[in-house]
Amino acid sequence: MRSAPSRRLFTAALLAAAAPASLTASPAAAVPATGHPRCDRERKGGWAWDPDREGCPRDGLDPELAARLDATVEDVRRQAGIPGAVVGLWLPGQGSYVRASGVADTVTRAPMRVDSFVRIGSETKTFTATALLQLVDRGRVGLDDPVSRYVRGVPDGDHITLRHLAEMRSGLFPYSSDPDFVRALLSHPEREFTPWEVLAYGFRHPNTFPPGEQFQYSNSNYVLLGLVIEKVTGQRLADVIRRRVLRPARLHRTLFPEGTRFPQPHPRGYTDQTLSGAVADATDWNPSWAWAAGAMISDLHDLRSWARTVATGTLLSPGTQAQRLRVLPTGVPGLGYGLGIFETGGWIGHNGSIPGYETVTVYLPARQATLVVMINTDITVGGQEPSTLLARAITQVATPGNVYDGSVTPI
């Protein structure tokens, strides 16, 4: 248990250490085969696993590999204390692996469902960055424009560019690391925050370094980019993302929620990011404080599609996509960050963590493979994100030449 609730989610550290030995899955462990009642609906994302029924195909994967993945997911889930997990792995030429395990509700013991909606935390940044880069393609903004051209009152805003913000190299203090902000949020987690309210917590601190000098994960950067998008378009950020990003990407189960809105079905989410450090149900906490940096909701089907869209640049010009994928060092070996995107072990994408939920959505261009992980807890294990432990273990089994071995700790 952490001594203070702000030590992980609100400090934006980087995690890339190897999994402790106690959390290394044993592929040889025997796990009963699971089935689902409507196998033919898998590709529509509308079915849920029923652990009491069997007999469905194993999605075309080699049975030995599928069994090893079953064992791996179950071992990590149980050892990391993850109540419920949804895993989707698509390997062209080999088949797919889609499973829900554990529970969506620790009180009712309702099973986790594959068609669940979850809060995706900092994966929201991939949508905000895409909306910004579309404005670059349309000639409405330039990546090297100072943020002061669009938003007043930003410390050193004449020298901080939109590129610095998108690459997490602005030097702006992360508002989510301010103790007063943490206290305000955790005292009333259902309250509504405005973008300027959260930025004010960060702006009262000195910048941590001159722009461009180094990498520091800061939600302040992406809240500012959300304000830039609204200023340039004259529209609400949620409307821009819906019209310019979600609609052309055909993501019908992804949304920028109003208040605590949360479509059904969704699992309950559990966190120890509380004032006392006790575990709490964060399902209905208001994500407004994260806004352009982490407020969105999605599901397995849409995240699978979005992983490829982001990595291949479907919604952007080739030149702009090339700039997006130009990852720079983060200070963690093997982990680079670009324009709202990271690369680790050859996997491109982003992870998300917000009280109660964590996700990983990544694409492996070398094999045209996609991995999506969704869990209903953000409680760390030995200082590591449980979603990172799960994604690492899965890739160690399925793509040993390309192991997901690190992620930014968002929100």
C-alpha cells in the first residue's frame, strides 16, 4: 500500500523494469479451456465468455500456444490481483486470441465480458494528437508554432511549441503532481473540473526545464493541446474528435463522455488512489480532470481497429505520420516517445491508466499484429502497472522477439 495517493498515477513516472520473478507466468500451468455461447459473433465484439461452457474453436491459434496464453494470462491476473481482464491478440497468419477472465464486479462476482466498455485513460492522447495533426495537414496550425499564438497565460509560452507539448518535452509542471490538486480530486472524485482549473494547479509551479531539453510526462501538455484545438476550430474538443477522428475511423463504441456517463456493459473499476490508501470503487468518478489527456471510453473492438489506424497513419498524410512516428529518448532504455505515441520492443501505440482502469493498445508493424489489454484495476504491484505486467507476459509467449517491456505511466 502506498503511503501517499499521488506517488504513482499523479507523478507520471516511467516504468520499464523487468517483471519480478514472482510475477513471471509459468506457461506449463494447466488452465481449463474456456468457451463462449455465441462463437460466431467474435468479430463483432458482441459476446461474452461463459466459463461454464466449452466447445468453441480456439480462434485458429495453435492449441499449444493458446493454452500457454491461457496459463500466462491467468497466472499474471491472479498474482497481480487483477479482478478482471480482457485480452485480444491478433497474429496474421496464426489466428487470434480473445479472452475475458475474472470478474467485472468483486461484490456480485459477475464475469468480465469481452464486449465491455472501459475508461482508457491516457490512450485519449492518441485521439487528441490525431486531431491536432489533422489541423497540421489542413494548414491550420504548425507543429513549431509557439503555444502562445493560440493560448495566453502559459509559462514560457513564447518558446514552448505545439511539438514540445505533443512530445512531452515542454518542461511544464504536471498539474496532476500538485498536492493540492490531488487532495481536491480525491476529496470529491465526482466533481467537474474545467481545463483551466486543472492547468492553474500546474502553472503555479516553475517550469521544470527549458523547452525541448528533455522528456517529462505531463498531462498539462495535452490539456493545452485540447485548448489549442478548440481555439483553432471554434468547436468543443469532444465534437472535433467525434467528427474528425471517430467517425472517419468508424469507431462507433468510443466516446468522449459527459460527466460520469459510462455506457453499459462496463466492469466496476478498483483503485487505491484514495486519501487513505484504502481500495475504493472508482467506476463513477468523473474523468473531467483528465479531459484531453485521459477522459475517453472505448472497447476491445474499437481499440483493435484504432491500434492499426494510429500506427499506420490512415487519417494523416504520409509526411505528418512520419513526424508522428519519430520517437525520441525518454530516459528509459528501449522506450521512445513521439507525437502522442510510444514505441517499445517494436510495438507502437499507447497505454492508459486512470483510477480503476488500465489499458494497453499497441500494433507491431513487423508482423502486422495487434495487442489490446483491458483491466479493471490500476493498483500497482511492486511499483509496476498491472497492465504492463500482463502485456509483457503475453508478448514473451506470443512474440518473444518483440516483447512489450515498458510504458509511460499516464494520468
